[in-house]
Amino acid sequence: MQNYEKLILVVVLVLLMGSALFLLLQIGQGQKSLDEAQWEQPQGTLKSVPPLDTKVYAGLQASLDHPFQSSQTVSRLMVSELRVSCISCGKPIPYSAAKCSFCAAAQPIMINTQDIDSDGDGMSDVFEKSKGLNAMSHEDAALDADGDGFTNFEEFLAGTDLNSATSSPPPTAKLRLIRVVSNPFKLRFQGVQKLADGNRYQLNLRTLERTFFARLGDQIEGFEVVEYVPETTEGPTLILRQGTTTIRLVKGRAITQHEMVADMALLIDRSRLRQKLGDVFQVKDVDYKVIDILRDRVLIRNVTTGKNTSVGLLSEGELELLRGSGSAVGDGQPGG
């Protein structure tokens, strides 16, 4: 029995030694295979990778960077923030948000409450309420609250007090050109009287209803006699001047030049004014001088301040207003 056990032990030892030898051979063969294997090497050049688009996270990042905070002066601990729905995604966003914090969509521009004009008359609701007007009716824009001849809207534009008759826009704001009439020049140079104390120059009206004997420097019908030239290619010539306009009158010859006359109306009291170039006239105790007359406007100058004002043509509505008041006006168009 002991012999069998020894034999079995020998066999087991032989098998163990054989297994160990086999393992050693396998390890050596595997190491040789690894050394001889051709490993795949990475490429020498790097490929560019497109950057990550972070725009979709911009709104969320902005919310994290600037979270909503309750005002220190307002107790809103139990009151939620005023929010509206995004016009794109419909999610709730702060009322004053310019962009949605969820989808980054631009939101409508907020309307300044100071500029709201509910009745569309050109005056803001805040202004109308401060002046006692009806912010829901456009009809009060055409009314005259203080009776100074200017509408509430005109005083609003001028920045004057529509509730005070002593605070009004300049009166020329209500001055309008009805038409421009072109009249033949009314003076004719007829002769020279040589006297001991100097020459006198005879000037007749075209209608022959009056004769003037003028010296140099005299004013005749708004024109100054400035120079006499006895010898010219056309004949003896008398030179008149009005403002920047110079008129040359040849002896015995009617001038073909026409004089421009402006017919104007003051809408405040519906009065009429007819003025020529260089005339000085008054509007509400303020002196103005006619600087230029064109077919569609008249340029006048405040004699005191030197400020120029352009007087434009009557509008259709203003023309009907004058006709309705009984003022004798034409068609409001420039004439010749």
C-alpha cells in the first residue's frame, strides 16, 4: 500500500514539473511574439476639431451670473417677480428682459410710459393729464385752452404753456402766404431839372396820376435815388435801390421789370397783409421786414432780434377756415 502512494506522489511531481516547464516555454514564446509584432503608430499630423458651440448656453450662463435679486426697498419676500411669456418659446422671463434666458430670442422693445399717446393726437398721455386734457380724445389737440389763437397741439410743439395766454409761440407761426402778385414797375424816369443847388429828377407813376421831383438820396415809393449816369449806351439812366434790389431807369423808357407783392394772412385774427420787398410791418407789436419774396414763400426778418422766418403757403384746411370766416381770399396759390 505504501508503494502505491509513493508511486502516485512521483507521478504528481512529474506532472507539476512538466506543467511548469510548459508554462515557461509558453511565456518565452509569447514574449518573442510581442517583440516581433508590428504595432499601429498614431498619425504625425493633428486633425482640427470644430469648437463647441456655447451659444445655446449663453442665456443660462447669464442667468447664473446675474440671478434675480429682490430690491432692498421693496418687500417681495412672498411676492414673485413680474414675468411675461417669451414670444418664441413661451417660457416665463423677466418683464424687462431684452432676450429670453432660455432660447436667447430677442424680445419686443419696452415702451416708455412717458411716451404713450392713447388717442394718437401727438401729445403724450402724461402731458395731457398734466394740463387737464383728455388723454383718450384727440379732439382737444385742435382746441385753444387759453384763447391766444394757438391750438393746444401748436403750443405743445412750441413748448409754451397752453393754459396761459401770455405764453405763446411767436405770432409769425400763424402767418401764411396767400399768393404772390407780380405788378409792373410803377415808376418812369422822365427828365432832369438842372438847378443852382443841384439836379432834380422827374419820376412819374405809370398811371400818370402823380409826378415826383427827387434829389439823390430821396425815397420815392420805397426806393432810394442813389445815382444818375448821364451817358450810357441806352441813354441817361437814373439808378434806384430798395434793399439789395437795384433798378435802372432809362430816360423816357418804361421798365419791363415786375415788382413782387406778397398777400399774407394772420390766422390768429384772420387779418390781411400786403407787403413788398423791403417793407417793414408789424405783427402783434413786433416789427418785421420783408427780405425776399418767392413764388411759394416769403422770407421776413425780426427787426429787433435779426432772426429770419420763412412764411409758407396756406394749407387747404387753413384756406377753408379763412373762407368760412368771411375773409376775402383767392385760391391760395401764387399768381403772376
